[in-house]
Amino acid sequence: MSDIIQLLPDSVANQIAAGEVVQRPASAVKELIENAIDAGADKIQLIIKDAGKSLIQVIDNGCGMSLTDARMSFERHATSKIKKAEDLFAIRTMGFRGEAMASIAAIAQVELKTRRHEDELGTCIIIEGSEVLSQEACSANTGTSICVKNLFYNIPARRNFLKSNPVEMRHIIDEFQRMALANPLIFFTLHHDGQEIYHLPGVALKQRIVHLFGGNYNQRLVPVEEDTTIIKLHGFVGKPEFARRTRGEQFFFVNNRFIKDAYLNHAVLTAFAELLPDDTFPLYVLFIDIDPSKIDINVHPTKTEIKYQDEKAIYAIIRSAVKRSLGRYNITPSLDFDQENSIEHLITAKPFEQIIAPVISFNPDFNPFTTEKKIEREQSFRNSGNQHHSPIPKNWDTLYEISKKEPVIQQEIHTEKIISIDEQEIRKSSERQFFQVHNRFIMSQIKSGFMLINQQAAHERVLYERFLQQLETHSGVSQQSLFPQSVTLNSSDFELLKELLPDIRALGFDIREFGKNTVVVEGIPAELSNVGEHELLEHLLEGFKNNQAILKLDKRDNLARALARNAAIKTGAKLSSEEMNLLTDQLFACQMPNLALNGKPVITTFTLTELLERFEK
């Protein structure tokens, strides 16, 4: 029997490695920008076409490469970052494995132009599918320019699995934001299909956050700083009132490398304990500087996971530092007894001789249980020189008479036969009275007892099924605005909005693009006419991203669910009898009236038997 184990060709090995290193265009963007940062560039340009499927170009002004280095950079496991195994525990650079360039060249058409500062001519290399087509001297700017064209052109199956352009562009923007946050002193630009998305000059970290996410973030940030023998921590956390329902704006950087760590994330959330509303997450951008010998970053192909020698100590440091910053900047409630404007200074004491005792006038002959000569006594009391009004109303004795006029209806309770809840009987809501309990539940009597309806969950169910139908039939009704409103979003949300725009218009939104990251809202669904345009769009996108991250829903189902939750009446809203009646009718007209969007019940019933058992205990 012949031997069956063979050594794979380099081109096949590179394509296999590319499956781990380059999963989508955003992965190639990450690797190329990391190389530019390691080259010492202080100016990096990212140019994207067709969401990275047609072109990814990164231009930097770094150190550049010689002819030999340029050619060697496309070989597997060729790197300038490490030389021996011990160097893995002293890594300060972004890259070190030497796989990225070889992997990208195996699945795309790559053109590299590079020149060192001391060289007069640069080098141009063209590679397709790991095969070098040309290598020659050329005129080039100092630094490196690398073009990646037609990603996955030779692996059609991988290319077919790529998502739509807006989805892939959002992933690219996420990677770009992480790189820009980690290196605020570097000048970054991002162009997509000829339009400039980001123009970020080198500034301090706080200004970089504001440039990336919007000017309104300037007032949301609380600085965090801690210097210990284990780690150095600095960065910003967001104020609790600006927390969101998604985890999108949460960034941890270890030695300027973006990481994902649920354990450290829990440390930050614990510091915000009792300050955040339910199901919300704070903004944070935190940098950890630690000795490279105390961590291991070679545990995942994307290098976003790190192992620590003393994980518990780092957890405690982060938690205490964030908590102290929140208290230092008066985010948490505090009492200051040393302030001059304390309550003691607001009370001015008078001299004893100026204090006048209060005088209370009363009628010693007053007896509320006798009625004879009542009028004469009241008249004499008023004529006695008393200038104060009596606290007893004139018609106090008629209050009980009013109550006696109300008929007292006694109902016989037959416990021998308890009738179960009947949906048809519930549907006859117009024949019954509804009562609101704590502005949260709608209560109504039924034959077997009474029922309670969660008003917010009920309205969410009604709107959800209505929006789903409108998405299927494109029958959403729009309420045109008298004055169209312009809404500016961050780049990631703007790309998401463009992806959802056809379905959003089907719901009744009248929206058109208006320049960079800006849309003009000329109309909104008629059901939402009392909601602000900017707030509505922001909450809609946040809800969509939250559902997408947790529930993995279909796009239309996700959109209908997010809009219903934001448009529904909230707990604490006071409803009139007509509104409660209408909401109940609409609920029982739904296909699934008993099930809320979170899977919990909308309606709860209490039978007379249950009530009697409570009183008999």
C-alpha cells in the first residue's frame, strides 16, 4: 500500500490559513492597518470600494521596506517582529505571526508599492493567488501602499457567504474605530466609494472619542486613571444616564491592542451597580498597560483574547478605579457636610425676645355629635372675634348622607362551580369596566374572577403584529412633518440605516439621505407622531442591534420588534377608560394575545377560588 500523507503546496496551505486570519473584508483591514502602525506611521489612509469586496487600500508614511523585505513579506511565517520563542512574551507590536500578508495574497489580487526614506526608488510587487506576477522598481512615496482587489476571487464559496455591503461596511467601520481609538495620535482617514467617512487628526484620547462618536459625547465622559505595580489604567467611562441597550461602545485595550474579555467587562459593570437602568450597558474606553511577560496574547487567531497571570488582581483594580472615578466626579450620590451652603447655614436663628408663640383659637362648646342649636353656636363662634376659619366644613354632617345615597350591591359568590376563563367572554370588553392598577396593569372582571393585563406588553404585542403586516404589504401610513428634521448618526449607525431603509420606508418612514452620515426625516409612521425623529431613529437602531446580538432574528421580525418596543406605551402611563377598552380589543384581535415579545405572559387571571383560599388562610 502506497503512502497517503502528502505535504500540501504553499498556495493551498496559505488558503487554509486565510480561513482563520481573513474571515471577511474587515479582517484584511485590521491586518493591514496593524502593519502600518508597526511601521511607525503617523498618517494612515484607508480606501474602500464595494464594502471591501472590490478594493481595500491602506496607505501609510511609515518606514517602508527594501526590495528583499517587500518580497519576503508575502512568505508564510516571515516577520520582523520576533526572532525566537522567548520574544512571544515580550511583544509590544500588533502583529508577530507572519501569516497575514501570505494569507491575503492567497485569496486576492494584491499590489504592493513601498519605499524607504533613504532609497530613491521604491518596489512594486503584484501577486495573485500566491503567485508573483511581477516585481520591479518604481517611483513611490515614502512608506507603503498596499491594494487588495477582488477578495476571495478564487474561493467563490467564501465570497458567496459574505453579507450585504452595508453589513460588511459596518464591520470595517468597527475595526477602523478600534484602531483609531487605540492610536489617537495617528492621523486616520476613511473613504468609501469616493466619500470621506472619517477625517481624524492626531489628538488626545477624549477628542478622538468625540470625533468618532459625535460632539454630544463631550459631556458624557468621566476620566479614569490608576497606576499600580500590576497595571496602569487610564481612559474614560460614560455617565450612567447615557447608558445604551447594546454593548457596542465598550472597548478594552491591553498594550494598545483591542481585546474582548467578559471577565473584565463584568468588573466595569459591577462598578456601575445600582447606577444603571435594567438591561443597559455603559460606554467605556479603557487602556491597560501591563508587562508583556505577564500576559499571553498567542491564544486566538484574531489576537483578541489574552491570558493573564494575576487576573483577579486586575479585576479588583479596574472595579475600584471605575467606582472611585464615578464618585469623584459626583456621579454617585454623596453628602458633603463641610459645604458652606449646607442646611445649617440656610436656617437663621432669631433672638429669643422676637419669638412669638402661635395662638390657636377653638370653640370649647363644639360637639360634632349633637345637632341642636348648631347654627347658633357656629354664629356665636364667628361673632366672638375669631378671625381664623374653622377647619370643619359647614356641610360635614351631609358627607355620610351622600354616601348613603349610593346603592349597595351585594353579590352572591357561588364556589360550587367555578367557570374557567373564556376568551370569547373576554373579548366582550365593551360591556365591562376597566380599572388601571398603579398605572401598570389593566384590571377587568370576568365570570370566573378577574384578569390583569400588562399594558406595556399588550401594546408591544399589538404594534409588533401590526408592523409585521405593514412590512409584508408595504402598507405603512406616514404622517408628514410640517418641518422636516435632519438627523446625524455615527458612521456605523448610518450604514445600518442604509441597509434597513427599504423596510423602514415600508413602515411609513419618509427618509432620504442628505450628505455625510445625515438623513432628512420628512415623515414618520402615523402611530408614532408624538415621538421625536432623532430619538425615534436612535432607539430603533439600538433596539435592532440589541436583538441582532442576542436573539439572532430575521431582519424584518427584528425591525418590527425593535420599533414596537420603542413605540409602545410605557409602564407608568395613565390611560383613560376608552384607551383601556381599545387596547384590550386590539390585544384580543392579535394572533397571539397571551404572549409578550419577551416570551412572558401578557394576561394573568385570578379565580374566585384562589381569592377565597387567601381569605380563609
